[in-house]
Amino acid sequence: MLVRISTNEMKENLEDIIQSIYLLPQQVLEDVLGHFQYLEYPKNYFLLKSGKPCKHLWFMITGAVRYFYTNDQGKEMNTWFSLDEQILTDTTSFVKQEPAQESIQLLEESEMYSIEYAALQALLQKHHPFALWYIKLVESHYVSQIEDRIADLQFLDAKERYQKILSKYPNITNRVSLGNIASYLNITQETLSRIRAGKL
Amino acid sequence: MLVRISTNEMKENLEDIIQSIYLLPQQVLEDVLGHFQYLEYPKNYFLLKSGKPCKHLWFMITGAVRYFYTNDQGKEMNTWFSLDEQILTDTTSFVKQEPAQESIQLLEESEMYSIEYAALQALLQKHHPFALWYIKLVESHYVSQIEDRIADLQFLDAKERYQKILSKYPNITNRVSLGNIASYLNITQETLSRIRAGKL
DNA sequence: GAATGCTTTTGACGTAGAACAAAAAGGGAT
DNA sequence: ATCCCTTTTTGTTCTACGTCAAAAGCATTC
């Protein structure tokens, strides 16, 4: 499923998000916006399958996705959730254009804008302000989120990590199954069920 | 301790490292090199203390450092080691210029080049190619390393993580104490000692 | 509303690694 | 060599969480 909407309607949402990262001159902004596409995808759709290079950077407007690895025993292990207004990509695969080790799957029907790797690279070369914009994006999106996550994994136990994701996404339990959350927390669903029941 | 060496001597090492990230036009390169400083610090020196904003990006030439948090109980917990030719900074603190949550301490006498945050920002605004250079730096240094680390923490047990750091830094056991490595692996030194002895 | 298939909960038991304690093994200095 | 101080190893006990198994809850569909 893929729906295009009018350029005007599209611009409003996306423009705000882009300008909130780093203000671009009007002329650069126009050029940039022209390279984004509006898309709607159904529940369970794969934005990215492991083994393929990640060719897009997505700006999700509404929806929910999970990132996951498949381990040697074939078990899927969630590494991340993003709900609603978030920037999505497999950073490692995207920046190197190498096969991704993880997959990105929708947990709900979702709407988003996307830009292709090649278009992004061309814009970086063409517009100095866009390069500065992208630096801000990488710094704020990739880096800060990810470093937080390391500290969590290293210092918090299962219960604390559960509380933390609940405070980040208070309604996550209504949108993501217990099994998926347990996988993200790297505990079994039985253990998460007991944490939830207050037995741990 | 702080030693300045001649501009010529300095340039050679640093220039290679910089150009290996992304090739800069000669004129931009000169401007950039002029903003780096050569430094030597003694063992146990703190490049960064938690609570202070991280004002520098360091290019270590030789030496060894640990990154660590201090938890609520006052226990120091290592999050990372860098040995020899590595780029060092507390990314989160550096990009936001906010107080750092972690500290960076030398484990050996070390030599490095550094550039200040303000100088870096000015160069990014001034030179489009330097902005492209910095994007490469962030993508390769910050992002790839960090994402690997998450996968390790999430999917590998203590023994596997130990083997992995050994394969990254084969001689790490000669340069970093067992206690420091155990803290990085998030296990006790007793457990690491047993892993080393093959009893686990 | 019975049947079918997911998701979540509960129970019993096993285990990796923590915590605590104490012994052993290395270095330097004198 | 001897003393002192740090680092590493060994032994014992304890606990959070995993594993396996089964039951309960909740939707869909016929």
C-alpha cells in the first residue's frame, strides 16, 4: 500500500519536523522537501529486512515499529521500539550502505515520509546548510538515544528497564504485546508478566 | 603536563588521520590543522570529569583510557576502553555541551591531539567540506561502534563479551587490570577471574 | 456458543553469576 | 630478603531470572 498526497498537505507536517532540527534557508528547504515521499504502510509490513542494505531514512508521523535481530537459534530479539513521531533507520547499514543485521517491522498501520540514501548524499554535497542540518540530526537522533540505551542495558535490572520504557511510552502496553516488550528488555515473557503483577 | 611540539612534526600524524576520514581540500585542511593542539598527559589524568561539559574532541595517538560512570552507591562502572589510535569524547555531552554523566581517565601516559568544541563549530560553519568530513567522523566513529556495543550487551553473556574484547584488543590484559575489565563486562572480578581460569 | 488460536499468567525447579570472605600472588620500596 | 599494598584467585552461599509445563484469559470465526 502506498498513497501519495498533495504536495501542500505533505509539506506542513514534514516542514515543521525538518525545521525543528536545524533551520534551513527557504530555497534549500524547498529542494529538500522535494526529495521526500509520503507513504502509508499496513501492520506487519517490513520497512527493512536483515541482509538488505537500508536505503531510506524515514520520518514516521504516526505508527509503531520494532527493530529486531534474529539470533543463531532463529529467535527474534527486539532492540528498539519507536512510536509516533520518530526518525527511523538502521543507522549502521544506512551510513555504510551494507547489508543490515536487523529488521524493522511495523506493529501498526503507520504513516511516514522517507528520503533515499542517494538523494540525501546529493543534498549533502549540494547544500552546506543541509550538511549542518544532517549533523544535528545525527547528533540528536542517533547518538543521544543510543548512548542512553547503553547505560540502561549496563546499569539497570529488568524491572528498572521496564519502568523506564513505561515512562518513555506510557501507553506502550496497549500498543505492543508483552512478548515483544519482554524481548526488548531481554527477559522472558514469564518474568515480565511477574514484574507487571508486582511479584518481582 | 602539556608539551607542545613543532607544527611540522605534529602535522604528519594528524593529517593522515584526518584525511583518512574524508579528503579535505588543501586550504581547508590547513585551517583545520591550525586548530588542533598536541598534548601529553600522565597516567590517571582525567580528560573529563562527570558533571563538567566535555569541551574537546581528542585524537589519541598512543595510550589507553577508560570511560566510566559512578553509580548511586558510588561504585565506578566502566563503559568503554580505547587503546592507541582512537577518537575520544563523551558524545552526548560534547554535542549538547551539557554536563557529562561519565568521566574519561587515562590508564597510561598518553599522547593526543585535541580540538575545542567552539573551534569545531566555527569550522563547520566556515567550510562545507569540513561539515562533510565531520558527518563521516560521526557516522563511522560514534554510530557504528556504539550500535555494535548494544548488540553485545543485549545478546552476549559475560564469557562471550570477554572473548570479543580480547579479539578487539588482544593485549588488553597487559594494559588494563582485571578489575577494570570486569567492570566493563558488568560482572564481578571474581567471575572474570573464573572465566579466565576456564572454570566458567 | 463452541471451537480455534493467540497472549498472558502461574507454578516448580535449575543455574549463572553476585556477594561476602579470605587466601594467594605480585610488585615496588627499603 | 622483608614489608607493604594492590591485584588476582578460590570457596561458599544466595538470588534473580531462565526453562519447561500447564492453565487461564481473550478474540475471531464458523
